[in-house]
Amino acid sequence: MKKLLVSIMFLLSVVLSVQAQNIDTLTIGQNGNHDFKTVSAAFDSLYNRGVGNSIMLLVTADYIPDDSLYHETFPITVQDVKGTDAETTITLKLAEDINVTLKDSADCIFYLDNAKHFSIYGDGRLNVVNESKVNGTAGIRLYGNCDDIVIDGCNIMAEVADSCSYGISAECHYGEYPIVLSNNNISRATYGMFVTDDSDKKGRDIIIDGNSIGDVRDGYHITSCGICVSVANSHKDVSSRFVISDNKIFSVMGGVLPTGITVYDGSGTISNNLILDIVNNNQAHETNAAYGMLIMSANDSVECYNNMISHVAADNAYGIYTHTDNSLSEFYYNSIYLCEDNSEYLDNVAQSSCFLIDGLDNGSRFFMKNNILLNNFGDIYGQPVTDATCIGIRNVADDLVPLLNNRVNIVHNIFYADDMEDGFSVFNMTSDSVYWYYDISAWNTMNNDTTNYDMNPVFTSTSLLMIAESNALGTPIDGITADYFKTTRNQWHPDIGACEIAHHGTSDFTDEIDLKAYYSNGNIKVIADKMLKGDVYVVDMAGRVVTYNRIDGYSAEIPFSGESGVYVVIITGKTNISKKIFI
């Protein structure tokens, strides 16, 4: 009898589990027989009655945001709906392309006000255009105790004008479940993504991955920062607070202190990002600086690996700038190339550092391995560049110099200053320090080390930083088994830099792929006879990436507004298939 009772209870639990996963689909559209005329009306109904099952809100081809009779109310406000939890969620999806334009009457399209267990899957079909010049507008805004939120596949174009605007803005508190911002395309904004979170109870992860932010076309730039993150790190038992990975950040320029990725606070990882064209060409700024990455950490743990950063240009240009207090900082397999920008000529380059360590204190631990830092600003601008260096050290605690000890370890890196007239590989500008390093030989002698190298890594592109041939000079890093392009790293002697050359860009099937590419009506169209999944880059003959898109299928379209000429289409991805085609 006891066994029978257990069996009945088990079956009942299975039935209840299946029921809990039931999904009710509700359709939205002004024409035809739909459940709701507008998205706002759908949420008004959900607030009134709550939910018993998960809900799929499907926006159909009949949906017209500015319909004369049933027009949408902006912002579309999403709040906590009674009955939702981690298993019972609300999802908004689109059946067809939807174009939504924000005027001056509202400050965002979607306003997630203390929303929980809610997802937007735009699938590349939700096109949000923010034409409002009201200060602080956003395409999508999260505020308050938002929890278990996904914003995926939305196309957002903001209005920068003279106001501050955001593609996605998130100011969140007290969450338990992740907030995920993935696969969105954002351009023409002050900040692509601006995320703050102070979940000081259970804590949760902030995941920002697979987004394309910025645009090389004139007038579509991000003006201040591609991704800006500040999260509390009070729950020490959790190893990861934020994940910033696989994002493409193009053309941040025109604003004060343009930056690709900024982390002001929090622990987590920054990996496999491409950061290109971070340019401060406004000589009127008091501090005319630009940063590929700006990392300000206090009592945190940040791991940064497999990132490619190039074309950072300003009076003071930094590929990566880090200031840490009582923190663990780890930088592995990054490739940084300070070279010419794709924008306005800069006639006053005072200082440039591929990597600047600033303010390392006695409570910090700092590890830097397998990075390529190449600085050739002096060659590009044809003039002496004061204090130009691959790696700079400033305001470091005196007892951490020399640096090679159990808390600070800088080994197996390539520092190449490209024979600049007034440049050098390593420069220690720490106050009250007697150690000043100008070349790798002096650095290695002082630290009794022979694993940092002054050699040309030979990049095949000035922005997609693949190396021409293997260097096999790196040291294995636990947990990092693949490079930026998802190529498996050599487990004994990996290549230094973000690219592992072994078998890179080739496949047993490469020669069997019938791949065509051509220009048509503002797009480069790519068509293959086999399924492809990965990234599509269009590169000019100078090696610069001029546009980018993803491919997941047999074809893709890449927006292109460049001049006529010869370009190369490069396809790389998880399928490890790559092929070049001249257009």
C-alpha cells in the first residue's frame, strides 16, 4: 500500500509539473479575430485576472502600433503579474516585422516597472526607433525590482541630438534571477546599454551577450559608451555577477570620454568581445581621452579574456584602463592594437597605452598572461608621441614593484611598440618609484623573467586581429579552452593573443561550400548551399571591419554604406567554417 501511495504521489507530481509548463497563446492585432487589439490592453487584462499557466503574447502581422482606432499606448508598461514565478512566465514574441516609433510624448517604448518573469523575444523583427529629444529617453527601460527578465533580438535606434539617450536602460534592485540582454542591435544613442543593479540579498547574474552596438555609418554612432555596467557585489559566495561576452561594439565617438565597455563596480567576466573605433575627436574636451575598456573595481573579481580591441584614438588613448582596490584582476589572451582610427585625423596625440594599470594597492591581486599589446601610433601620425607605450604602470604600491611576485604576475605577453620614435614597450610611471622600464630586456632583467616578448605578432587585419602564423608562446589557462573564434586552444603551448592559429579558419568542408556574395540595395547578401552559423564580417583592403552581422541558416544580409571597391567577406563561427570572397 505504501508503494502504491508513493506511485500515485509520483504520478500526481508529474501531472502537476506538466500542467505548470502549459502555455496559453494569446494573439495581438487590430484586424481579425485576436484576443487583444494592443499590447497594453493585453497587460491590462493580465493585471486584472492574473495567470495560472505560462503566457505567450504573440504580436501578429495585423498589429498596427499607430492604428487610428486602437492605437498603442506608450510606454507599454509591464509590471508584476499575479501568478507568475520561475516556471510560470510571460513571453512576448513577434510573428512579423513590427516598426515602432517613439515620439516626444513618452520616454521609452517598453517600461518594465518592477516586472518579473517576463521576456521579449524580438527575433530581429522588433524595430524600435526613438525620435524623442526628451533627455533620458530609452528604447527599453527596466526599473525597480525587476527579476527574471530577458530582452532578446530587438533592433533599437535612439535619438542622440543634444539629449542623453539609451538603447536599453536598466536600473534594478533586489533581484534573485538573472537579467539577460542578448542579441540586440543598438545604434545612434548616447549609451548602447546602461545597467545598474544593487541586488544585495540573494544576488543574481547580469548577462549581456551577443549584442551588436554602434554602426560605422555617419550619424549612427554611439556617442559615449557601448556597454556600461555597475553592479553590487555583496554576496561573496557567488563567483559571477556579470557576464559581458560575444558583443560587437563599433564606432563610439563624438561624446565625452567615449568608451567601448565600462565596468564601475561588480565581479564577473568580460570575454570574446570585439571593440572597434573608439575615438575622441573633440579637441575642446578638458580630458580628451578614449577607452576600449574602462574597469574600476573595488573588492571585486574581474576576469577579462579573448577580447579584440583596436582603433582607440584620442589625446590619451587606452585599449584597457584598469584601477583596482583590494580586487582580483585577471587578463588573459586579449589582443589590443592601437593604430589609426576610421574617423577624423587627430593632430595632437599626447599619450597612448594599450594597457594602463593605475592604482594597484596592497590588497589587490593582478594576473596578466598571454596578451598581445601592439602600439604604432607614432608611425601612423608621423610625429613623436609622448609617453606612448604598450603597458603603463601608474600609482602602484611601492612594495609591489618589482611586480613579479605571488600577487602580481605579468608573464607570457607580447609587447610591441613598433620602433616608435618616442615609444616603448613597458613604462613604469609610479610615483616615488626608481624603476623605469623602456624595453622588454630591462623589464625581464629586473623581474628575472624571460617570457614577455618584443616581437611583431603580424596581425592579418587592423581590426579583426587574427595572427598570420602561430607563435606557440603562451601558457595554458584553466577554463579557457577556445579562442575568440571558438577554435580549440593548444593545451600545452597555446598562442598568445585572442586568436589561436592552429586549424583556424579552415574546415574539412570549406572547399565544398558554394558561397556567393554581392551588393544589392544597401546590403551585402551572402548565400550558401549549406547551413552556416556564426559571424559575418566585411573587411576592406586595409584590414578594417566596416560592417558585421550574424548568420544562422543559408543566407544573411549585412547593411553596407561604404564606397565602391574591393572587400572581403569573412565568415567565422561555431561551425568553424571560414571563407573569403572578393566583392
